[in-house]
Amino acid sequence: MLDKALMEILACPKCKGDVQYNAQKNGLVCDTCQLEYPIRDDIPVMLIDEAKSLTA
């Protein structure tokens, strides 16, 4: 899991909104943009091109 201080400053790079863990705690979700950013080797990959869309 990511450090609490880091989680407080992380924001969605697309809308600058808040992100939170997904259910599996292996990604960060922006509810506004419906994007999930992966966490690889305990490092959040906050790149729009790497995000997975949560909409069908």
C-alpha cells in the first residue's frame, strides 16, 4: 500500500480530482473520469495513456 501522505497529494492527471484504491488495491480510481491507474512495484503510474477505462 502507498504511504498515506502520498495518497493525500495524488490526483488524477486528467481532471485533477481525487483518486482512491480499487477493490483489489492494485490500482487507483478516479470516479469523475472513470479511469483506473495501475500501481506497479508499489509505484502509481499516473499517466493517462496507461489508465484503464472503467466504462463499457
